Amino acid sequence: MKGLILFDGECRLCQGIIEFVIDQDSEKNFLILPLQDKLAEPYLTWTHLPPDFRDALVLIQQGNCYTGATAVTQIAKILSNRFYKYKIFLWVPKFLGTFIYMLIARIRYKVFGKRRCKSWQDSQLSFTILTVEQRDKMLQKTTLAAGCFWGVEEKFQSIPGVIKTRVGYIGGQSKNPTYEEVCSGTTGHAEAVEITYDPILISYAQLLEIFWNTHDPTTLNQQGPDHGSQYRSAIFTHNVEQHSEAIRSKENIEHSGRFSNSIVTEIVQVGPFTEAESYHQCYIKKQKILT
């Protein structure tokens, strides 16, 4: 899935383009959602577009937002890749493939868009729009350890695209450890934050970049004044794609020269995650409210 298309269900031009996308998007690159749908509200908030935004087509791709003609261009770039599955079109330059698709979209609207407008308004839409269930399935998780989980959680909670966080313990030997047991350093667990995020609004690579920027990945079992293996730097990957991306990200950071010392961050497959005691959840946010 390459992105989410938000469109004005009352705009004829948008309707014509959406009809074209539906016909051409056999690989299901896009999820489609009318701006008028309640599920569009968090995306409109993220894009800073008002809820009553009209005559618009919006494409959201991994933390990037495109509107109007720019959105159509990006959509065309993705759909035009279908050309290159056939050897006969390999000679066609990328920019020309995009232009052809944009031209077809414009013709499609002028020829059919106005004629089909009435059927759009009077009958049920002929495609599956994004539902709550689909959105929940689309959400992904990552688990990161970067020192005391209070501060790490607070930093990620404010990131657009992060839907939910919870702090806990991971990477140890015993089951259901308590905070006191983890702090003793005998269980092998790390304090970590499980992050649920929307990959349309923020990519895994972007989350990793925030991870590198929020702590010192060169100090072994230490972050600032906190010492112990429970404060180690670690990335717990949830699938093969995340594991590959994490390794690539770590290598890029090492080669960038950002840190003078070697990076000691562990990259391991996610294991059992024990949610920390309730008073640890959103700890800093709670303290700010109390003060």
C-alpha cells in the first residue's frame, strides 16, 4: 500500500480522478476515503486542512502530504509503473509514463466525469472506502528501548502519526517482571516503549530517525545518569521488513559520522512484552497535569 487518497465526494473533478484510480489500481496501492467521512478527521488534522475543505484531492504517503495537481502527479507516478511490467514499454521514460497517465485521467474526467456524477450522488459508491476495521489492521507497531521509558514515551507521544504508546519490559528471561525486579538488573529486561503508528502518516524509517535523535546509542547500558542493562539501547523488530530497515538505518548512522564512538544499539526480534505498572504509563504527562 503506497498511500491514502482523501477526496471531496461532492467534487466532479475528484470523482473523475477517483474513478480512474479505481480502474487502474489493480495492485491496491491506495486506500481511498472521502473528506466528508468521520475517519478522515485525524488525517485532516494532521494535514492542517480544515474539516470543511472542499474541491480537494489529497494524497498522504509516509509522512508526506500532496494536494491538488501535485497529488495527481504523485498518483500518476505510482500508477504509471504498470507500464514497465510489459517489455514493450521499457523504452518509455518515467516522466513520459507519468504524463500519459495524467493525460488519461484528464480525458477520463472530461468524457465520463460529468456524466457519472449523478450516479455517485444517488447510489452507493462502487468501491470499498477505508473502514475502522481496515484502519486498525493498517496500523503497525514497533518497540524501542532508549533509556528510562518515561522520557522516551513522552517524546514519541507528540509525534504526528503515533496513535498509541505503552511502556513495559522486554528482552528478559522471567515472565511478568515487576519494576523492582527489572531495576535489580537480574531479569535481563530492558525498559521499552511499544509504539502503535499509522504508516501513512509516518514511516518506520522516520521513527528510527527520531529514535537515534532522542538518546545516545553509543553508551553501553547507560543513558545519562541511569546505569544498568535495563537502560540499554535496543530496537525490537516486529517483522522481517523492520529488521532489514533497522540494520540499514544503524549502518547509515554509523557511516554518517554523527557519533564519534561506535553504536552499541541491539537489533533483535521482538519477544514477550510485559506492560509496566499503571503509574508508569504516560508518567511525565501525568506529572505535568498535576503541576
